[in-house]
Amino acid sequence: MTGYNLLEIVSSCIDLAEQSGKIIRDIFNSGTLDIKMKGEDDPMTVADLKSQQHIIAGLRNHWPDIKIVGEEDCEVPPTQTFPDRTKLQKYSDSAPKDYLNMNKEDVIVFIDPLDATKEFTLGRVHCVMTLIGITYKGVPVGGVIYQPFVDADGLPVPKEQASQWVGRLVWGIVGIPVENLKDKRAPEDKGKVIIVTTASHFNQDIENSIQKIQPDKVLRTGGAGYKTLMVIENLADVYLFSTVGTKLWDIAAPHAILSAVGGTLTQPSGKPVNYTDNLSLVENKNGIVVTIGDHQKYINLLNK
Ligand SMILES: [Mg+2]
């Protein structure tokens, strides 16, 4: 075989995301985040940088030519980290055959080394995640999420109980059942329509879109990855961000896991997101809508 094997890439990403999570926790605990502003309201810390460098260097050690789109613009010093490519070997018979020998040109790895950086700098670390998504022919097919600051169920743990930050990994490949997920909907929320949206970039566009759906409840929190995971785990029916603000690296990994459990992510028009390594097109200019079911119903409401 001469192409890329998705099981080997996702296996390596699992290793690298867990290791990056430890790097992120250690930097947070050190108290020296070395915050720089990339733009208005867009901070970056030394943890974002170190996490991305670690992931890219590890991937390059196995696949020197693989296309990678990472959030941070940084040099990548070589490492001696050779992530484990064999963790998912047991799925070789059940995985879609196309994914075991993927045409190299058609594969892109999207890395958000630390999603929800602003929350991270404010100490609201429960929504921080490392996100690595793999697209094939423009469609997310594999995703790895690592939450460094939660317990094994993904529940927030306050700073004062930092020893309980064991971290949580969720990975998914389209066509393989996803493990380590729960239906977290509270009994009193059954039958309600719940929207989750941005905490920090709320605007009139989003308010107008929410009004079209007329939900029973609106939740606002940080992190595109965290909000998509809330939909995946049925804490919300819709993640709505009907304006510019998310990037392809924020959504590729959770999108793959969402697809693996039967959910849908599109633009508010219903059009698919265009996953490309053209850096001038990484911004989701029209916004995104994420659902776990009834996607078309919500798209119809939004476009009434
Ligand atoms: Mg980030």
C-alpha cells in the first residue's frame, strides 16, 4: 500500500493529543502562560504553541509530507516522539476500506492545539480542548478530542481539585462506533429544544437566528469544540454560530465525531463546509449549524 492509513493516523493523533494535554496542564499549573495577542480578542499562549509543535513534529516523524493546517503560525523543531500507530489495529477489518489506503493528496490534518484560549487565559479551563481532525476528499473522516481539565467523564473539575484533572479522550472515525460518549440530557430537559451558542462573540445576527428557532433554552459557553461535543452528547439540540468566527481547525475534529454518531454540521444555508488547505479560506465566513438530528428542520427555520 502506498497511501495513508486513517487508523494509523488517528492512533498517532490519540497519542499526541494526550501528550499535548499534559503539556497544556503543566503550563497552566506553572502560572506562566506568556499571553500574546494575535488580533483583537484573539490571544495565544505558550501552551498553544508548544502543543501544536509537539503534534506536528510527531506526525512528521511518521508522515513527512502529510498536509497539515494548524492554527498557530510557528516553526516546528524536530522531536524524537514517534507516536503509536498501532492502537486501532483491531478495527482493520471493520473500518471502511477506502480509509486504509487513502490517496495522500486528498488528506489534510487540521490542528487546533488549544481550543478556547481566551477561556484558558481567564482560568475557565473546563472548555479547553486539543482538536485534531482528518479530512479525506474534503470531508472530515477522523477526529480526536482531548480535554485536559476534566474528570474521566468529561465533567469540569475546579482548579482547587487539580489532582482530579485526569483528562478525557474522545476519538471517532466515520463508519466505526464511537466509544466513551454518554447521553447527558437531564431528565427535566427531555423534549425541550436547547441551543448552545457563543459566550464571547454574541451579536444581533446570532440573536435573530435564535429567534427563528424559538428554543426553550439558550446556553452560552466557550470553545467551538466544547459546544459541538455538547451536541454530540445531547446536552444541546443545536449549536448555532450564524456568523464569522470559527475556523476549519475548530470544527474538523468534532465534525468527524459528530458524523460518526449520525449528526450533521453545515453552513446556515445548509451547504457543506468546504475543508481546504488554502489558508485564505479557513474561516467559516457564513457561520455553522451543528445538530444531532432533524438538521433540515432547523435549516428550514433559519432560512424562513
Ligand atoms: Mg486554538
